[in-house]
Amino acid sequence: MDWWQNLFLAGVGIIAGILNVLAGGGSLIVMPTMVFLGIPGAVANGTIRVAILGQNVTAIAGFRNKGFSDFRLSFSLALCALPGTFIGAFLGTKLSNVWFNRVLAIVMLGVLVSMILSKRKKKPAPSAQETTTDAANLSDQETPAVQNPNSLTGHLLMVLAGFYGGFIQAGIGFILIAIMNGVMKMDLLRTNMHKVFIVAIYTVAAIGIFAWQGKIDWITGLTLMIGMSVGGWIGSNLAVKKGEPFIRAVLYIAIVCMSIKLLLS
């Protein structure tokens, strides 16, 4: 790609990195952008994993710097995701460009519907003071593991999450939030803390599979990694999701437009 295309992609990566850490869905912006810039779908699916790894490593460091970590539980959840990741990533390398576009478009529309429906049921977001107070209370100690009766179910569901993450990646954040927040009953702060660790671990496995199949553009991946790593650090350190309503509105419009384009391509 030309220099301005790489620069543009890095900028998109910053936005995606912030969105991925705060909620999810950043890949729904990056992957179609890569396709529109001329990168084949299957290669885009593999290349973004390089950037995803950088983004989540910096996000882990950001959460840890704020006092949020529970590596034992994060690692056990990540290990459960790995078997599904290997299978999903291998199948992802076999998708033709046309079918990748179609699958991505369907996933994007499905995520859009689920986001809209969940938004109606969502409780009001905590205030800036409440969020800051929660962070302050845990700033000098490791976040304790949250024990709950649905832990086993959550671990089993990670196998399916790993398969999806390995296969297509886009929208995996919403799936992990549904498992940890909806099933395991974790608060959203700890959910995001575990999410970035889980994705970082299974992404290493996915990169191995896509690299083995020759489906990674390393220069583009490293360029995108810079942008998404910056975004991951910013997102992990934001105490208040001040710009989320606007970002989500833009995301809704982008998903619809890009889905239509992908289906017609």
C-alpha cells in the first residue's frame, strides 16, 4: 500500500483500539477498511491478528498499571479458548475472498442488531466520580478473582468463543462480554480486564496458523499494530467512556454501509 494508506490505516487503528478495549467492535471498522484498500479478505483476516496482539498487550499493561489484574483466572479462561482457536483459525485460512466478504457482512449485521437490542436493556452507565472511585479503591492491589457458580459454564463457553475468534475475530469482544458479564456475572471493569488477556493469548495461536498458511501481510500488520497499540493503551486508561455514544453512532452507520458494500462486491 502507499504511505498515505498506511497512515490512514494506523489512524483507523487508534480508534479501533480504543473501541475494542472500552466495549468491542473495533475490528468491524478495521477489517472492511483493509478490504476496501485492496487487501484480500483472507489476508486481512490474518494480518489484523498482528495488530490485535499489540493492542491487547498494551491494554494488559494499562490495566495492570491501574491495579486491575487477575492473571490466574485470565489464563485459565484463555487456555479454554485455545482449542477452538486452532480449529477456527485453520478454517478461516480456507475462506475464499468472496465468502470472507459475505461472512464478515453477515457478522457485522448480526452484531449491529445485537448491539441495538442490548442497548435498550442496558442500565445507565456509572458516573465519572463512581468510575474513578472504583479504580482508586483497587489501584494499589491486584484485582481478586471473582468466584461464582457459573464459572464452569463460562470456561466451557470460552471454547466456542475461541473458535469464533480464530475464525473471523470481528465482534469477539461482544461475545466475551456476554460470557463474562452475562453468564459469569463479572462487572464490566473486570470483564474488560480479562477480555484483553484472553484475546492476547489466543491471538498468538491464531497468528501461528495464519502465518503457516501465508495469510499475513507483515508490513501492514505492524503498521496497524502501532495504531491499535496506542488505542489499546488509551482505552485501558480511560476512566470515563465520554465519547462512546458518538463512537457507537458512527459504528452503526459504518456497519450498515460496509455490510451493503461487502454483500454487493
